[in-house]
Amino acid sequence: MFLKKILTGVLSALIATSSVSVHAQNSSEAKQKKPNVIFILADNVGYGDLGSYGGGELRGAPTPRSDELAKSGLRLTQYLVEPACTPSRAALMTGQYSIRNGLSLVIIPGSPSTLSGKAYTMGQLFKDAGYSTALFGKWHLGSAPQSLPGAHGFDQFYGIPPDISWDSASLVPQAIQTHSFGDVPDKVLYDKGPWINQQKGNGPLERVKPYTMAVRAEIDNELTDKSIAFMKQQNAAGKPFFLYLPFSMGHYPNLPSKQFAGKSRIGQYGDKMMEGDYHLGQVMDALKEMNIEDNTILVFASDNGSTGQTVMHWDRQGLGAPDMGSNGPFRGDLGEATEGAVRTFCIIRWPGHTAPGSTSNAMFSIMDFMPTFANILGAKLPTDRAIDGVNQLDVLMGKSATGNRESLLSFIGPDLVAARWKQWRIYFKDMNRTGTGQQTVGGLWANSAPLYTPKFYNVEMDPHEDLQLTNYAWIGGPIFKVVEEYLASVKKFPNPPPSNVTNFSQPLSN
């Protein structure tokens, strides 16, 4: 009997030890398993458009799935980007100010602006870490061979031409309407116009079909379907994946798909908000169906604040309804360096790491994702260039309320036009609308007028920047220090020639 007890005890101990060992091994494997990463980038969606940021139902366009995402993840309330599409996307992909890659203006077809082949991008970061990588949507960083997604780490690309934006679907109809090319048949114009492209690895860019207004309306259905198919394929193969889905939600002309046309109470912009929210939900549902949402970092953000009255002409029915979003309490439109243009929404979900329903007011730049992801992957970024992003993992994990950033610079073309330091916004150039009456435009067409003395605003006290603080010049000290540090970095790592499409006394090409 005594011997039996001893044997029973020994066997129990062995089983328990074995169980602990297996559990420890499984835990270790779980910790070492690389998280999938999905970055869904909306286009020109403002701070106040989503329900979780004060919009949604209140703006006549409910966004239940993004609201659900906010409840299950982290909502950033001081997420800052660059003034326009190309600059923001360059900053996201490289972790650098866009001017360091000569991309501080929106790329205009025919201009020489293009991403350098020497740039180190987020696609390459994940590729080097053993991930399958895909981009479905808008690249907007150039069409030169060295600039294409495949040259920067993406295994797959499908989307609009890599040097233009969603509104390029209207180029041929506008040319036909205005008889700009004489009696050239419509078929010839569409053949020579923008096409949907695809690229496999670093192979050639292939044309798929003309990018028409009808294709524009349904494009996000295609992009989402391809994204989900990619996710399922990689999951079945047991390989971690990085999916970059920069779809069209928010960018004029906001032509909704047949499924969502007329669904909102505010017109085509609201319809597209609801459609984009639905596509986000499709991705979330796919992750749940594959049982991988717990090991997936899902980011949903916008590249810029929304457009304003400058896109009134995109109304399809002649009713004068602007195709515009809401920048919440902040002043300005896409293309300016105002708070409303460079501050927008960002929601991050990483189960087990980001606290459900949490909010952070830490200053977080679009450039910060690159070093944050590098830290998560245990990867090192290149040291032969300036990296302006900072690691914000502690913000994601809820370990820091303030994060590792307290300042940010804003460039337009060759000029440093504005800066943020803590709650203070300072302008070195004035953001003014141009023209009078019906010719008044702002945003991308605003006039950055020279100033002899900077303007100061407290954007926490005065988010709409209505009160210029003339007796707060002391704020210049800390901000000038940030500028000096940037200038010192440029001496060490010189910038290429800046974007230029108006000053022909200088060479156009880089």
C-alpha cells in the first residue's frame, strides 16, 4: 500500500511536470508567434466623421463596425499626419518626414516626384521579417520602376495607377466633356487613360482594365475581397502576413457602390462612410472566422483630415451638396498645415496588448508606426538616414499616457510651414484661402503666405484656432530647438530636392 502511494505520487508529479512543461512550451510559442498586421487606411476622412469620434449617426451616416473596433481596442485622440495624401503615405511607409524623400506635395501626373529606390519602407520591413505582404488600393508614391510597391517589399499589388488618386477615374470623362483632345474616339481615350494595375513581386506593372467612374464606385468591393482572400491564403499556409489596405473611403468623388447608394441621410459622402465601415467589418469578421483576431494587430486610420467646400463641384446631381467630411472641432481642410488637416482618427486593436475601450491623448504621428512595428518584430531600422518616427509601443500597451513624442513639424513643398509642441501650434507661414466670392478655395489650393513673426495658438484651449496669442512668444524657444535639431539632421543626412510643380527657375526633376 505504501509503495502504491509512492508510485502514485511519482506518476502524478511526472504528469504535472509534463503538463507544466507542455504549457510553458505552448506559452513560449504563443509569445514568439509573429502577429499578423493589417493597416486599413481611409482617405481624407475627418476627425469628426466616425461615431466613436462624435460623428456617425449624428452626421447621418452610422459607422457601427468602426465603433465596435473602438470598443475593443485603443482610440487615439491626438493622431497627427502630414498635410496631404502623398506626404502622409510617404511618412507612413518610411517613418520619415515626407520632405526627406522629396514627396512633400501631392504627386501630379507628369511631374517627376517619385519614391526613391533607396527608401526603406514598411513593406520591406515586414518582408525582411519573413512576412507575406500585400497592398490593395492606392500607393500614390510614384510610377517609376524603383518606386513601385514590388520594389519596396510587397509581394502583391492591385489598385489604381501608383502615381495618381481616386479622382483619376474622372480624367477621361472630363476630357470628353471638354473636347480637350479633339475628335479622338472615346475608346482611344479610355485605352490611353488610367487603368487598374497589378504587380506580382518586383515584376512589371500590368494593366487590368480601364479605371472608369463605374469601376470607381465598386472598387472597394474588389479591394476588400482580394484582401480577405490574401489573408485566408496566408493563414492556411501558416505564414504571418502584412496587409496594407488603403481603400477609397472618403476621397472625392465619393461614388458609393450599388449596395450603399442612398443609404445615408447626407448624400454620397455619407454613403461612402457607411460602405467603408462595412468593409472594415468584413475584414474583422474574416479574422474572427479564421480564429486569428487574437494574434492580429488591426489599425484603422485616415491619411488626412477631410476636404472642405473646395470639392463642391463633385456633386453629381447639381444640388450644391458638398462631397465633404467633418474635421470635428479643428480648423482647416486637407492640404493645409492646420490642425483640422493634420489631425484625424486612428483606432488600434491588438488583443491582449491594447486595452478594450481605451483612449490615449498621447501625441502620435503617422511616422511612429514604422519604429513601433520594428520594435514589435525585433527588427532594426537603417542607421544611414534620419528616422523621424518614434517607438510608441508603451502607448499601445497602456504603459505611458504621454508617449515618446511632444513635437511635430509640417512641411509643404520646400517650406517648413508649421509645428506642434505639446498643446501649442505655431505657424511660420499663414494658411489663407485664395480668391474671393465663388473663386474662394482653401485646402490644397490655400496660399501659404510669408510671416515675419510666427503665429501661436493653444489648440487644447482653442481647437478651432480662433484666438491668436500675441503675448506667448516664449513658446518659440522650445519649438525653435526642435527646428534646430531637424536642421542639424539635414546637414548629416541631406534631403533630396523638394517637390516642385510651380517654380520653373529650378529643375523639375530630382
